[in-house]
Amino acid sequence: MAKTDVAQCEEVHEIHRDKVDALHRAMPDDDELYDLAELFKVFGDSTRIRILFALFAADTCVCDLAETLNMTQSAVSHQLKILKQAKLVSFRKEGKSAIYFLADDHVRTIIDMGREHIEE
């Protein structure tokens, strides 16, 4: 909406029913909006972003992630639990070790798009 349209709308207080109806039809339901907001909250922590970047490079166990990121294994495990709950990472067992990896290519795409946005 152009600046003049906004000014006119504010002066007249006229509801444009066709636009409002179109906006209602385009709006996802509340559950989907909530889930999307929860997903983006997970990306709001720089430690979790650092873990994701490490996993971009290689599938990795907790001890190697902790060493790489200069964190305790407990702190890394806590963040990995959050990332797993958000379905951003997964793991496989190799002997007694759990090897973590990105759940799918969407994770890399989301991060790449975020980086592109902040670099504009």
C-alpha cells in the first residue's frame, strides 16, 4: 500500500472488505503460525547456530562438537536436544557414540537464506 493509500485509509477509516477477506484466506491457521514461530525461536540462539554450522561441515559426536565450540559436553547435549526436538538435527549410533547430523537440506537452506538476508 502506498503512503498516500495509508493516509487516506487512516483519514476515512474505511474497511476494504475485499482486501481483508483475501488476507484472511491467505493467513495460515493458528497452529501452523505457532509451530513456525517456535521453529524460528530455535534459530534465535547463536550457540545452536554454531552447532548447525559445525554439522554443515561434518557429522560429529558430542565430544568433538564440545571441543570445536569450546563448550562442555553437557552444554552441547542440551542444545542438541533442542535441535532434535525441532527436527533440525538427527543422530545415529556408532558403537557407544551418537553421531549427529543435519536432519535434511532445509536446515542449510534456512541458514543460507538468513545469511543472504543480513548481507543485503
